Amino acid sequence: SYFVIDTDFNLSATGVIRLGTSEPGAEIYDVGFQFNQANQGVRASCTQYPPAIDGDAIPRFMVDRVRIEGAWDGISVIGNSGGCRIGFIEVGALNVGVDMDGSADFVHTGEWHFWPFGFTNKSTLLNGVYYDNTTIGARFGLMDGLNVGSVAMFRCYMHIKSNATTGIPNTFKTIKCDGDGARLLIEGGLNTIGSLYSTKSGASTVNSINCTSGATTIADYQQVGLNPLTDIVVAGGALRIAG
């Protein structure tokens, strides 16, 4: 089943679906969201829909087997949404696919796939906006016990914010960055990454890893591509790559 969201939707809403606040937490499974975006190439002219799923300050919610197509923002998890779990998701969003910041308890994720779902038949929008190197797949701020399974990103990037610091490290099992624009931006936090894979074309314009603060350990790193830029840039913090 799909929710179809057109340009007459209330853009001041907090989300297409607002999860319930009662314990033990709301659950949403096996649904899709289809947003209507005009085929134009200017980011500022895009319809800035609210997130498909609003989980802000919702404890222990569960999301699984959800596809989001053509969105501006995918899933918002701002504020204390401790204990939540976001399992298998496929997200095509122009701005931010998943935005998480402020959970004061363990947060678990499954397999996340960020790809231009809903944009592939709109070449002007795809090339002018989604591929402009500013599309964020996943963004993480302050989290107490973040445990991420696998993240696969095509021509968008993962952002670990400067406030992403607690006593419990953020853990990421696998991060796959595919295509130009796909990269890892680390601005803070204690982060451990099992494996990071990055592939770039012969016309690479961004680095694979850019670290400015925090302390991050990557157990295994692989970079593939023709004539890439400098793969790794460390301008602050500590970055350790074991293999």
C-alpha cells in the first residue's frame, strides 16, 4: 500500500504520518510513500514536503519494510526517541533521508538504502538537484547508544554532526558509498565502523572521507575508482584505519 502525496498537501504539517506517543511505541510496516516533485533542476524551487514519517520525541517506535519515493525529507527522529528501531528502508529524498538527533537510549537500525527512488524518470531533477553533492542520506547528531547495521548510499552522503558525542560510541557495521558525491563527513563523536567501501568515477569531485573532529576507527576500508581525488582528508580529530 502507498500513500500518495501531491502538491496540495499541508506543507506545515510535521509529517505525512505522525507516530503515536504511547508506550511501548508505535509501529509502521510494509507501506510506501510517493511524493510528487516537478521535473525541474533548481533545489530552491522544489516542493519542501514535511517528512514522510515524523518520529520526533517518540519513544520505542518501530519502522520496517518502508519505501519512500520522491521526498524532500524521509524520516525525522529529532528529540528523545530512545529505544526506537528503524529496520529495512529504501529512501529517495532530495534533502535528508533520515535525520536523527537527541535520543537518550539505545537506537538500532537494520538495512538502509538511499537511492533516487522516485526521481529516475525525471532527468532534470535528478541531475540538477539530487546529484548536486548536497543530498544527505543519513544525518546523526547526539545519540546515546547508536547501533547502525548497513547503510548503502548512491551519490548522497552520511553526516555525523559535531554534537555526536557521548560516552557510548556510535557503531556502524557496514557503510557503502557508491558514485561521485557519496562520502562520509565526520564532524564529531566517538565512532566505530566495521567496513567502509567507496567507489568513484573518473570525474570525482569530492573526497571519500572528510574528518574534522571526533575520534573514529574504521576496521576495513576499500577505495575503488579511476583518478579519484585525495581519498581521505583529516583536518581535525582522530581517524584510525586498521586495514
